[in-house]
Amino acid sequence: MKILITGGAGFIGSTTCSALENAGHVPVVLDSLVSGPRTFLRDRIFYHGDIADPAIVRRIFTEHPDIAATIHFAARIVVTESMSMPALYYRENVVGSLTLFETLHSLGQTRVIFSSSAAIYDSPSDLVVNENSPLRPLSPYARSKRMTEEMLEDLCAASQETGTPMRAIALRYFNPIGADPQLRSGPYIPDPTHILGRLMAAAQGRADSFNITGTDYATRDGTGLRDYIHIWDLALAHVAALEGFDGAFERAARDSNRDGFFLPINVGTGNGVTVRELVTAFQAASPTPVQVGEAPRRPGDSAGAYADTTRAREYLGWSAQLSVDEAMGSAFAWEAVRGARLTADSDVVG
């Protein structure tokens, strides 16, 4: 199956391309290269452009009329940046996605898998969330993901009255960590904001120390609690969503006794790990000790949550298989080759 992948030069997008190729599918990548490195594209079909440009999207489908679905990754993703530059996030994540979805529908495309986020959830007292749990996005980044979900659901609903009814699965990611086990791609941003990247930067001497931000949450040790999922498990969830797309809606229809067109699905491990616990595990695995401090909560942070993954298991036949320790092992292996991988192609943007 041939699949349009927006943002396919990014960390999650490129890893998912590898998983799709392993499963016998052909990714067609559209990426602006604002942040993703060209080297992650390798020999894949690639179009350099923006999702908000209908002309290039139409060109892709003219040249590849056998594309069967779209997986939409392209987005700005840094929570702290979104707090200081909200307009950028609403313009690129929401308005850009709207243009993309309208163009896809005009081309008769009926299957969309959207890269959403568990950041849209509130933090309940028991810290476990299912797809019907209350929502409370705390940052412009998280709100842009929620807005895009709402917008996509409305567009799908309206399309049911047309000749090309569109359906969408929104995969709500929890916290990806690690790297492709075959080291074809991994984290690449020089100044990472995600936890494992910041720990790795401290271990490698690219940062002086690592600060645990927020130690007064209502969790077992006062630090935020997250559901950390190996990036390869996350990539395989996209393969499962693609291959099980129609079956997922059939199952949802049986469960609800009505036809559906928009289906959110949590993608996590179903296990909660506190930040302090993750730091302890990292210290045990790292050959270099990391100096750890404490700092106040950052704007947009929350106590966190972990996933109820029942729907992913029942609708997609998917569940996470890899451990936090395996994710750390792949992260250290990637760090050993990261410089060579990213300098193999001089056109690394960002």
C-alpha cells in the first residue's frame, strides 16, 4: 500500500516510514524540512513542500494516484516554544492542517490517521485516562492538537453527506522515547526539550545538568507521572492503524450501534512511570553520571497521566511490547552514531 506521510523527515514520521517499509508499504513523504533532517529520507519518495500548499498536495496525488491513505505528522511540537509563540502553532498546526484536510477531501481521499497527543487530557486523580476522559489542554501546542481533532471530526461528519465520506483515526500519543532499534533514525534536535533527550545531553556533556521540573505533584514521589512508550512501538501502532483502519470502525460501530467517522485511540504502554523513576533508571544505564537538580514546574506542565490502552488492543490488535530499559538501550546506541548519521548529509535543517 502506498501512503502519504506528512512530516516524514521528523523523528516519529521517519521511524514510522521504516516500520511501514518493513511491513511492505511504500511511504510518500511530504516535508518542509523546517526541522527534520534530509538524511532521514534516504531513498524514499520525497516532496519538499508545505502541507498548507494545495498545489504540491495535488501534484503528489497526480503522480501517485494509488495512495490509499494519509498519515499526518507534520506539526510544531515544542510545548515551551508554543507558550511564547502561540500564533505560530495555531497557524501551522491548525490552519495548515485545515488546508491539508480540505485538499485531501477534494481529491477523494477518505482515510486519515492523525498524529495527536495525550497532552490534551486532564490529569485525573488516579492518573489513568481512556478516550472518553475529560480534556484539559494546558499549552498552545496541546490546544492546537485538540483544535485539529475537533476540526477533523467536523470535516469528517460533514463529508458523510457527500460522495466521498472521509473517516479519521486520531492516535493520541503518550511519551515517545528511544530510537529505531536498527538506528535508521532517532532524536536529532541539538537542544532537546523531551526528558530523555535532556538526560542524554547531560550525560554527553552537552548540558551541565538535568533538572526535574516540578516536585509537588500529587504522585507517589511528587514528580510528574508519564506513560513512556518506545518509539518503535509507537511506529508499529501506525502500521496497525493503517492495516486495521476499516476493521477499527467496524468494531466501533458494533460497540456503539451507530456508524462512526472519527475514532480517537490512545497509544501508550498502560503503565505510569514518574520522572524521578525514569531518571533513576537512566542513571543506572548511563556510563556517565548525570548531575540532577530540581526546578519549579514549567508553564504548560501537568501532573500527567498514563494510558488505558483497551481500545488500541481491541480495535487495532496492538499493544506495546518494548520496555523503558529497551528504549534507553536504543537511545544510547543512537547517541553513539547520531553525529555520523546526521552529518552524512549536509542538508540538515534546524
